[in-house]
Amino acid sequence: MKRFIVFFLAAAALAACDPPTAGTAEIASVQLSPDDRTLAVNETLTLTVVVRDANGDEPDADRRAEVEFASDNPAVATVSGDGVVTGKSPGTATITATLEDQSGTVVVKVAAAPAACSQGGAVRSLAVGEAVVLGGVTASVICLDGGAAGKEYVAVPFHSGNPGESAFGVNFDTDLTVGLNAPLLAPSPALAGGLREDDEFHARLREQSAGALGRYRDAALSVSPRRGPRGGGTGPSLTLGLRSPSLGDQVTVNTSLESCKNPKNVTARVVAISERSIVLADVANPAGGLTDAEYNAFAVAFDTLVYPAVTNAFGTPEDVDENGKAVILYTKAVNQLTTPGTNSYVGGYFHPRDLFPTRDRDGLAACATTNYAEIFYMLVPDPTGSSGGTAFSRELILQSSLGTIAHEFQHLINASRRLYVTETTSWNEETWLNEGLSHIAEEVLFYRASGTTPRSNLTRAQVQATSRAQNAYAAYMDQNMRRYQRYLQEPSNESAYDSTEAGANDLPTRGASWAFLRYAADRRAGDDVALWRDLVDTDVIGLANLQQALGRDPREWIRDWATSVYTDDFVATEARFQQPSWRYRSFTPFPLVTQPLTDGFSTQLASGGAAFLRFTVPPATVGMVRGLSGTNPLPSKIFVTVVRTR
């Protein structure tokens, strides 16, 4: 199971700086979740409360304990002083949490167990494409008619639990005789292909750097920008060395993965300079590498493609070294990060350390080994594998570099704007959302490079129709689609925001996170950029960030997105169950795992996980499906969406 770690910043760790005592900020927001839950009578639900003050920080425990809860209809649902809701009788109640003059609300429904199928009005007669979403106890009895010719359905159970929550078992009793007209979609074998990015490396780097740098961000150290130092600190002279660089200059760069100690310096030569970038090449790179003309082409492409596309989507980073340029270092130090003999590799990375200064400023403590620049570390060609034991062709670097830079640029912008614009201690976004946004950055690059646009329901044939689109897809989208296909192979064990295996390769989660963010932007409509900016320019992280940006518990939309994974371009249904940007079924393989719904069927669902269960109700009959947890009705965190497909 993925472990989400919260780092508490200790002012004592920075006592040598003699920081002033911070005042008590006003409460700015109170958010409650989950919403759209249906409780059974006597069932309980513990609400999650996220409180933020005007500085974007969560107040201390004593202050949070002052939150007051109230129900506008206690005959339907009561709420305790610590946010536990109890269903009392069928109906609807609004629960409010208040702290000072700020409040948040959720709507809770309470329902009785559904009537037996033999009772009047219990049987649902759905048209093709019609859907019904049932939560908790309301899914304990589902009655569906077969019409005159028989009807085919898909049931999608979904676990809307919190990240890190244990997998939950659901089972179904049914009197159906399964007789599907169309063949089931069988799981495909593992996807073939060459080298792919080592996503676990990036997750480890994010978590390690967040832990190491946690104490280096504290509002108590606040210093006005450019007003001079408040402390000491030494590091590579990259900032001064690259204020006014010239081709051929040599500079020292720290390439260590550690944050603020144990530098691993290399000497690099300035090989290209453009309006927005400085390209460096490690002087110790292996033979058979890129030419200066190719380095210059990367600099031009950064200016004309990567920089405008990614900054338009996510905003501009703080120019910490005050030269208006990003630094792109091609170094064999990156090659050495790939484990020989594996089918994954590290194509490049951004290190948050480099956004921290060499001297205390702007609420950031000095980091002794920072490069203090917007810098990317990139893989280099190594035809013989001399630098790390794995051979890398020139063609791989020429095709993959820009996509990697775009991916890492989102990470850089996200951390930079949180550190310097919103100035929040929550500067390190949760891994699943941070990576999902970086995969969106790759998609943004694809649209710009291919001349296509979102919400065009792009097919494989359209992508292959021109060399421009074909090349852009290979460079910026192919791995996104492969990650999504990995999710399709195990949708009950994986989700857009959680994973069931500790330390697991999170390719399926990354694929699902990207696909959900694409869906969310499409469903939200309007300008995609507004959503991407909302998710970056904020002081909250994870599901709370999505809730703030979408204005609702995001798990409602993740639930509907999970259903759309099956229904999109398969059956004409309502818009919330469609994905208008990509015709995923045309990108073979489409390895979505589906199963026949038989009597006694059971499965385990991860938080955010879903299963796809197909069944047919024969002509002139009524089919009954009971959703259960053991022998009990399903709890409110489990939803079952039923769609008639034929």
C-alpha cells in the first residue's frame, strides 16, 4: 500500500537563525469530505476536515479541536463533536463544520434497505446507455428487467476510500443466468516494448528530497526578496557562473541525489545558449555523444516548444538565479542511475534542492550544496554502456529528451511556485498527483507538437495519419498510453490515487492519474489551463487539492471516470461516463479486465479501485443483484454503477 508521509516542520531545527515568533493567522477555509454518501440507519461515517489559515498552513491541534459540527436535520443524521455522523432515519441532512467565521458542508443521505424485487416499483427498466449510481445500502438489492429481447448490463463497484486505506472485499448474490451476447474482454499479456522510464526512481527521489528538505522551509525565516542574506551557506558557483555565460565556459555542478550534503560535483561545458535555456555537457561524458549542433537544437526546441507549452499550462517558475533561463545538464551521472539488466531507465530528473538558496531568504534556509538554478539533469548517449553498464543510443536521447524535460519542468514549476509564490510549507505535492500533472505536461507537449487539441476523441488512425502527429505521439504520448494500459490490466488493485502494494512499481497509478486528470479537465469544460493552474497555485495537496479545484469531493468524479473506462466509445451514455479527448479502444491493446457477474462473485477493491462485471437479464424476466460485504449490506464508501450496454 502506498505510504503518504506528512512532514512536520520544526522551528527548533532552525533556532540558530533566531526567527521571529509567528502570529496566529486567521482561518481561511474549512473543507469537509466525503460528500455524496448514503448511510444505512445506524451506520456511521467519520468526516475528514481540512482547515487552512491565511498562510496556507494547517493550524495547530488545539486550534483544530475548536471545530464545531452541526446537523440541520438530526432526525435524519446526527454528528458528534469529533465529526462522526450517524444515520437515524431515511432522508437528507446537511452537516456543517465551523471554525471562527469559516465553514464547510457535506450532504449525507440516509436510506432504508431497498424493497424486494417482487414489490411494486422495485424493478428498474433502463434504456440502452442509461445508468444508475447506487451507494452503500441502496446497492444491497438491484432489480433489473430483461425486456422483450433480453438486456445486457455492466455493474461497476467502486471503493471510494482514503489513500492508504485497506482493500475492501465485496461480493454479489444473484439469480442471473449469465449469457452474454458479446465476448468478454480478456486480459492481454504484459505489454511488450523496449526501455521505459523508471518511475520508481522518481517517486523515491520526490519522497527522499521532501523528507530531507522539510526543515528548510519555514515561514518564520521570511526575508524580503533580494534584501540580502540572513545566514551563511556555500555551494557551487552556478548562479554567478551562468549570469552571463559564453559558449565554452566551464562550471561546476553538483549532481548528487542527496539534498544538502555530500556533493558529487562534475565539470560541465556550456554548449548552447538560447533565450530561455543554457545547455551544459559534462566534460567526462562517454564518446559517441551529441554534437554541439544537436545540443543547440534542444535549446531552440526548449524555447519554442517546451517552455511556452508547459508554462502556459502551469505558470512560470521563480527565476532563482536571475538569468531568465533554465539549465539543461547532459551528464553521465544520470546514466549511472539505471540498474543494468533491467528494462527501465532514468531519462532525467529535477531535484527540488536546487530551488533552495545558498543563504537564508524568502522563508527558505540555506542548503549548502544547492546549485540554486532551474536545472534539469539529463541522460546522454552511451553506445557501449561504459558509464553505467547500460547502453543508450543517440536515437533514444534525441527522441525522449524533450518529453522528459517537459515532465520534469512541471515538477519544477509546481515546487517553485509553492515555495516562492504561494509560499506554503506544503510545497511537495503528493506523488500520484504530482506525477499525474507531469504526464499532463507531456500530453500538452503532444497537442502543441502534433497540431491537435483536447476533446477531439483522437484515434490511433488519426495519430498515424501524418508524420507530424506520429512523431509527436512517439515522443510525448506513447508512454502515457502504456501506463494507462497497465492500469486497465488491474483496475481493482490500482487506482488514480492509491496502490495496494508497498513499494510497487506505480505505473498503473500514474496511467490512471493522467487519464483521470484528462477526464476531469474535459468534464469541467472551459479552459484546461484554469484547472492546471488551480492545482499548482495552491497551499493544499492530494485529494484536498483536487477538492478545492473541482469544488467537490473528487472521488465522485473518480467513481464516474472509472465507469467511463468501460463505457467510453462503447455505448452512448451520458457525458459523465465518456472521455472525449481520446478514443482509447482504438489504441491496441485495450486490455481492460472484465468478468462475468455470477452468483457468489467476490473481489477485493483498493481505495479508488473498480471492477467491471458484465451480465445479461434474459427476456421477460427480472434479474436480482445483491451487493454485500460478507452477509451485510455494503457500507457507504462502496458504490455500484449499473449501465445498460445492449
